[in-house]
Amino acid sequence: MENTSLNSNVLTIAELCDGLHISRKYAYKFVRDNNIKFMQIGRKFYLSRKSIEKLLSMED
């Protein structure tokens, strides 16, 4: 079972989609276009929560 805690330092693409209410396709584009720090293990992407929060706070 996956850890879906929003208090985690890392997020999966699925958690990003749920949190921002965006599609999976757009989430991958968002990560690629905004240079979000991520790590890929197999087919899973793990995103830096701090990188996402920093980017979102800059857009306010």
C-alpha cells in the first residue's frame, strides 16, 4: 500500500494530481516545464514537496 500522507517530503504524480486537481498528463507537463526536482524509481516519479510549494508560492 502506498503512503498518501500529505505531510510527506515527497509526492507521487497521483498525489500531485489529487492535490492540485489536475490531470495526470498535465502533471507530467507541469513537472517537466517547471523543473521540479524529482527522482524516478522504475516507472514511479517521486517529487520534492518543497520544490512544488516553492513554485506555487512564487505564482501567487
